[in-house]
Amino acid sequence: MRRTRREMLASAGSALLVAGAGAAPAFARAGEVAALPQTLTPLPLTAIKLAPSDYATAVQANQRYLLRLDPDRLLHNFRLYAGLEPKGAIYGGWEKDTIAGHTLGHYLSALVLGWQQTDEPELRRRADYIVAELAEAQAKRGTGYVGALGRRRDGKIVDGEVIFQEIQRGEIKSSGFDLNGSWSPLYTVHKLFAGLLDVHAGWNNAQALQVTLGLAGYFERVFAALNDAQMQQVLGCEYGGLNESFAELYARTRDARWMVVAKRLYDDRVLDPLKAGEDKLANFHANTQVPKLIGLARIHELTGDAGDAKAARFFWERVTQHHSYVIGGNADREYFTAPDSIAQHITEQTCEHCNTYNMLKLTSHLYAWQPDGALFDFYERAHLNHVMAQQDPKTGGFTYMTPLMSGTKREFAGPEAEEFWCCIGSGMESHAKHGEAAFWQGADAFLVNLYIPATIDWKAKGALFVLDTAYPIEGTATLKLARLARAGRFTVALRVPGWAAGKAIVTVNGAPAGARFERGYALVSRSWKAGDTLAITLPMDLRLEATPGDDSVVAVLRGPMVLAGDLGAAATPWTGADPALVGQDLLASFAPTAEPAIFQTRGVVRPGDLRFVPFYRQYDRRSAVYFKRFSEAQWRQEEAAFLAEQARLKDIAARSVDVMHLGEMQPERDHDLRTEGASFPVAYRGRQGRDARTGSWFDFTMKVKDGPLLLQATYWGGERDRDFDILIDGQKIVTQHLGEQDAPGKFFDVTYKLPEALTKGKKSARVRFVPHDGNTAGPVFGVVLLTAKP
């Protein structure tokens, strides 16, 4: 059987070494000697059987979800566009849009991972069936291409292959998410590539490799027709990790032509600064970028290119240390913000799951180059607190975002729903493989990186380990050597997280193990025999962690686990004020309850005390994760500011002539809202609004009266630069510029004085927002027309 991608991660040497546990990884100096093996591979998923735990429950819920899906419905467009009769009705959501087909690629990967994790034969049978169907559709087309993605033409969605024919002729219209009328088509192609390669690696399905080779040859011809400038134009649209797929195809076949393509799939605008050690990530769509770095990491492993390794390492360090939330996720409204600005972006649209799914992949690549406990400190945090929060284990449904704004509920795609977002695709993969990356092996060494209950078959030594633990609810994990083919000396390395450095207790058969602590690990080297038991106990102390760049905003952690203030059932709307922490010795007022890992505060939370519970388990509850921290004096001042703001709002309400709640259905109907082109309702930080993209506009009617009037519009203070005009009855009254520094981290109002002649003698007027070319108007989070103060 061929090795999987996960088993080939360590195929090249690198210079990634570590600092102390819990720190960001550092680079070794020449001549330094590492105590841990230089070459590591993860144990294959087939060697790991999960024991009962939240992780096993997630895998089981996901398997039920995978088996509910109908492969023939996912194959609808693949057959239709190839001229074959579909065998199932097309699914809805994104699968009815031009991005159709991305789900099937994720589904193939999830089937492979699920089979490897559980041995369920139906998962493997379905994967083989889908590959055979794809082979039939590919043969019918006769070009090597096979796909389900579409393009818009004359108001309809048609077969998208024509866009690649246009591109090959040099007819390229590319933007962030649109390429010649199709939604991120190369992203969709990448998902299919990755799924096929996973099936091939899973059990050496030769047909999967042949379909991949046909597809690769097709795109090799398309890209070969483009000069470098045209190639960069194409790469201006999201292309997923297509560079990784071509690199992986080279690894399977050793045909040099595939590496040539992999290296051409290089976005200069994003990747050159990273190679130069420059963080220019702000305002880039986050998940568009992460797969590019995974591709560079894979290319480095196959070619030894030091620049590719440098870019991957630098990107990982910047994202995890300066752009990530406490749960390990990143991005607000899908975009990176300025470094160390997390406190300004705690919203209901934080932490897209796909980003973390890909960051964990990148972490495994870096770790395979050289072991570093700090890498898995991040991996564990994101896996436990974000990935495990992304699935509702009762239904198997997935979230797109994991909101961190106080009181916001998680929105799960229902088990029978047909949204088919990108995060449903990455979700079905993530929850198929919770044993992945937990256990690694090197020369005479077995490493435990994640404390997940499981039975592990370490074939290299003929050893069967049983890891028994209630971690992270409890702090002890016990690794029993249930079987050993032959007694012998080797090393077992247990990761000691940074928050437990210097405090871990390690025993063998109940006696001190004499462990050596290095680089985030407790290393125990001895002659082992069947029945030996190695145990580690980690202190599960509470601690506060500030947001990067702002120590006045904190979260509460216990061991690896983020704790959240429980704000009640998801079905009950949250209307209270954001809770804050007030006092000096805050953690001293957290009292443990009879329930494990649950605490009750006493007198430190305003406006009232809360129960603190594991965040990831808040599937059907509302949470508070981040808290402003105040002294008693600061809190009195905060209360005064709050009362002043209430007085301001009361004054505006008293002078209001009309109020327009944009983005809400009934107010927009009541005010006769009209749009042209791409204008959309939006929701952000609990506020509804509306925007208009370039070439479009929106307008609505507002009541007016004689006398001096003001128009007040509300905006978010951290938008990317944009310019738009505001018109009253067709006459421009102002050009508004929005930028990141308007009012960082909060909404703000702008008031415009209206010429009296525009409204004199009228009962109503039309207010219109029109973006400049290449800009967006708004989002506008409400408009008030009010009388001017005397």
C-alpha cells in the first residue's frame, strides 16, 4: 500500500527547531543537537481506534451524516455536463451555484478518512463508486477534464468547462472570487484533486490516480498557454491548494512536469512578502491564503526549497501569534485584520472553520520537519476549542463561523439542510479523523501529542498502547503498554503544554519516571515490557489570557480548554449588556462546582455572576468568551460613559423624523427599498445593515419636514478603504470615505446637513447610496433623519 500524504510529511529535512514549551517555535543554530528524532511521521489513522469520548462521539455523528448524503445527487452535474443522464436530483445551496462540485471533493476525502478511522466498509465502497462515476464522465468528455462547476450565461448556470477554454485563449476576467463568471473555479478543482488523491492513497485505487492524471494534463495545457502576467491574473482568483495537489501528484509519479505546474501556481502578491518576512496579511481573505502555504510546505518537502519553508514558517508564526483568537481560529468576516487587533474584532462572524482546518494541516507539515511541542500547543488549542465546537454532536450539523461576540448563538447547518458551504465540506473531513496527528513515531521513539482516548497499534515495535484519560476535563492521562512483541529499549515522549511547563508529574508503574524534560516533552527512555504503565498529570489551573495587543480584554482558560460564561439557551435571545470582569484578584473568585471543569463566580462579573463552562460544549447555549477587565474605579467610569451614551441616544430619538433599519425585511418594505445589481443585507456585531457593490446602488424613502434637517448614517469603524456617494432625490449631498482608522473597534455615526431646498414642501425624499467604481457603499447599519438642534 502506498503511503498517504500524512505519512510522507517528513520526506525532507528542515531547520525548524524549538524554544521552550508554550513559546512560538524558534530556529536552531548550526550544530545544535535535538534530543527528539530528526524525522517524524504521524501514525496512520488505521492504527488508531478511538475509545468513548467527545471525540469518538463526533466521529460517530459525522459518519451518520456522511451516510445520509446521496453520492448520486453530488454527482448530478458531473454526469449532466458530460452528456450523461444524472442518477439523482441536484442538491441545493452552494451545489446549485457555480461552485458546484466542491462538496464532492471534500466528501471523497471524508469517506477515506472515515474508513481509516472506523473500518466502516460502506465508506470505502462509496468512494470507489464515485471514482468510477467520475471516470465514466471524464471518458465521455474526452478532454481529460471532469467537473461540476458552472458559469453564469444569460441568467442561467451552464457547464463551466468553457471558462478554461477562454482562459487558454488569453480571455481572462479575474477577481477575488470570480473567474470568467464562475465562483472560485480553481478552488473547486483543487477539492476534486485532493479527494481523488486521498482515495488513491487510502487503498491504492489505481482508477483514482488515472482520473487525476487526466485532470492534471488538462490543466497543464491550460496553464502552459499563459505567460507569467496572465498566470498572475488567473491567480488573482481563489485557487485553493491546487499547488499542493500538483506537488503531491509529482510525489506519487515522480513525473517532473507536475512540479513545474505546482511552482507556477504561485501568487506573487501574497507569497513574496511572506518569503521576505513581511506581514501584509491585513485585508486578505484568510482561507484563500492558508492553502497556498500548505502547498509551499509540500513543495519544500519535495525540493528542499528554503524560501518556501521560510514563507510557511513565517506565515504560521504570524497567524498563530498575532492574528488568532483564543480558540485558535482566525479572521473576522473571513478576512485577516491588522496584527494584534483581535480585541477590535470580537464579533458574530469570527473564526471560519475552513481556516482552522487548513492551519492544522500546515502545523502538521511544520512539525514533521522537526518536533516542537509549541506547534502542538497551538494544534491542541484549535482542535479542541474550535474544531470540536464546529459540530453539533446531536445532529451532525456544522457551523460556518464560530461566533465569539457575547450572547451570539452558533448557527449550525441542519442535518437535512442543503447549504453545502465550504465549512460543511471541511467539517465532514475534520470530524472523520479525530485520531489524526495525535500520535507520531520516529527512530526508536513514540510520541503522544494529543491526549485523546484510543488504542494505538505501533507496528514498528509490535506494540499496542491504550491511552486512557478524561482530559481535558481532568489532568491525568495513562498510557498502558497492553502488548509488546518483544521487550526492548525505546523512548516514549509525552507532550507537556507550555501552560504546564515545570509542573508535570510523570510516573512509570506508579513510581517517578525520571523523565527528561526538553522542548515541550517529557521523555522516558527505558527497556519496556508488556503491562508497563506510563502516566502524566498536568495542573489544570485557571488562567487569564489577554488578546494580542490589548491586555484589557481577556479570556479564561483551564489547561488547554477555553471556558465561557454561560448566558443561557440558544433559543432565548440575549439582550443583556456584555459581561465584564471587575476587581484585582479575579481568578480567586472562581469557585469550582460539583460538576467537573465548571466554575461559579462570586462578585467579579458585572452586571451579575456567571457559571463558566467548557466553550466547545456550548452547542445549544449562548456564551461570553472575551471580557473587558476593569478595576473598581475604572468600572465606575465605564458606567458613567454608558449612561452618557444612553442620554445621547434618547436625544436623537426625540428629534427623529424617520428611522430606517437597513437589512431588516419589514422596515425595508415599509420604506420602499429598491436596489440595482449587487446589493445585499449584512449582519455584523449584532447589527443589521446593507451594502452595495461596485456598479450597483440601493435607495429608500424617508419622511421629511420643513426646517433644518440632518441625515445620520451608522458605519463600522474598521472597514477597508472605500468611497461612495449619498444622494437625496437624485442630488449628491456628500462623498463619504470609510477607512480602517475611522473608529477602530466600534460603530460610529456620521451626520450630514441637508440643504433645506431639497426637502422644503415635501413629505418624503429618496435617499440613495452609490459606490464609486471598484468600491463598496457601506455597509450602512441604519439611517436616521432628524431635526437639527436650534
